[in-house]
Amino acid sequence: MKAILLLEDGRVFEGAAFGAVGQACGEVVFNTSMTGYQEILTDPSYTEQIITMTYPLIGNYGTNDLDWESRKIFAAGFIVKENCDYPSNFRNQASLDDYLKANNIVGLQGIDTRALVKHIRTEGAMRGVLSSIEPSITNLKKALADYPGLVGRDIVKGVTCEKSYKWDKGVVDVLKNHEEKPRKKYKVVAFDYGMKQNILRLLRSHGCDVHVVPATTKARSVLARKPDGVFLSNGPGDPAPVEYAVENVKKILGKVPIFGICLGHQILSLALGAKTYKLKFGHRGANHPVKNLKTGQIEITSQNHGFCVDMDSLKDKDVELTHLNLNDNTNEGIFCKSQKAFSVQYHPEASPGPHDSSYLFDDFINLMKRK
């Protein structure tokens, strides 16, 4: 069966369909990871995005029940050069094709993904429609015209949890079948803006008693729990329209230590007076170099964001730039000593990706110790 990707600038890519039969609109982006496709698909930060994997062979180790990063697949569609129909791995439970079918996600394979990625790098990430049911380009253009894109929209409310809950699962060593769950020492309230579960696992494995709350939860309700620290999670889309989150963080600043990741970094920065802007094609992958300006060390990081904090907007603030992206010199981390708050744009929890930046969870613990 044929599938078609139509970009908003009129560029068309035709290939073979896999996964579910259907049609989806979204922002077309690319990810440079070699593995970790299941964690990528289930990362809520990819809401309303059609993901293109730059590595040519995807699906060779299948999928399993343990590599979910959230309650469902949030990506709008999935594009690969070649899908592997015969995965081989001791943890495999279903092929990628069957996994996408079971979760109603449209896929496209057999196109020149290098050409698509080069086009996005040159022209920027753009809206697109992926379809295995509509052969007419005219009709696809009409469907795409109705899709509003991500800029200026709050899509956090569509991915956050409906009600608060306790989290008590730690990091699991799959080879030793051991779960790391030390004694709880620190009470942490985590705002769910579209959170990856490995963040929660790492917090629990660092001795945190974790209570997750919806993104719209009022600051007074969070402070009423008397937490030792507050965590701001990753999430999808444009941070600027998520004004309720920014206002809540403003009311929490200085009262308890704060740690933010990805969208949480952007929301903390906005609360501190910064501005954000959209990147041309974003940073997505598990191999992005970041310089820790405090130590001078280079960290290889996992990233997934299309918006960024404007460094110039922080010049007159009581904020220290702590991390810098070495690909384009964009902001990757801040620290506000007076408010006991820090954040990073990338994903120190990995899953997928390297563990170079896992020390940041220790930094959060140390900040709570000194509160």
C-alpha cells in the first residue's frame, strides 16, 4: 500500500505504508538517534509531530512492554528509510509495524529520508500531512490547510494527567532484574506538562517521595503539600501560551528549590523574565554535544525541543547560563542562586540516550538538602 507525505511548501514524498492505515497532520521533524524509537514515540513532547528517523534501519530489535515512556504513543506519524519486519532481541514482544498498528499510528517507509531531512534543515520544520488512505494531493492540501500548527497554541492541557497521583517505581536494571528504590528522604511535587516516566523513576531512585500533579495545579495547592522541592517536566509545543504554568512557577520561586527539564526549563525561564523563540528545525536526538560552563566538560545529550530560551533576554536577570549547545550556541541550562532554581533544555534522564548528565538529579537532591 502506498503512503504520501505532503509538506506545506508543496514538496511530496511517496513510499510504502506501514503501521496503521489512516491519515495524520503534524509538524514534520527529524530525530538523529540510532535506537530508542519506542521511547521516542511515547514521549509526550512529540505530540502533533511526524517524526523522521535519520538512521536508515529502524525496528530491528522490536518493541516491548517496558520501554514505554508514557501511557500511549503521542507522535502523529512515523517515517523511516527501512522498517525491519523481522526483529531479533530477547526482550522483543512485537514488531514495530504491529506496534504502530495496535496504537493506530500511520507510518511511511521507503522514501529518501536523507533528502527529507536536508529539506527540513534548509527550509525549517514545517506542517505536513501523512496519509495511506488519500491519493489526491489536492485533497491532502485541503486537509493540511485546516491544521493550525504548534506556534501560539497550548497543547500541554491535552497531554497532562487528569488528576494527581503518587509515583513509586524506581529505575530497573533489566539484566539483573533489580529495581533501585532507596528510603524516601525528600518530598517532591512534579508538574506534569507531558512527562517522561524515566524522570519519575530517577527521582524515586534518588530517594524522592514523588507526587505528580496536573499542569494546571495552583501554586498554593503545591505549597500546601510542603514539598522539599518542585520539579517541572518536559512537554510539547510552544511554552509562551502556557501562561498558567508560568504564573504558578512565579509564585513558587524562592519558596522551595525548583528543577526543570525541557519545557520545564522554558517555563522556569519565562517565570524569571526571559523570552522564548522557535528554532528553525529544533534539536532531536541522543547525540547532541552540550558544554557545561561550570566544569568545562562536554556532555553528549538526549534532546527533543523546537523552541528555545533567548539568552539575551536573561542578561539583566539574576540568572547564570550554565550549559551551551555546541552545535548552534543556544541556551541549554540556567541557574538562579537567589531563587534556588535551575533547569536544562535537554533530557538528563535519557531513555533513550547517554547518561552523561545524570548528575543533575544529584544536584537537585543537594539543593533540597540546603534549602
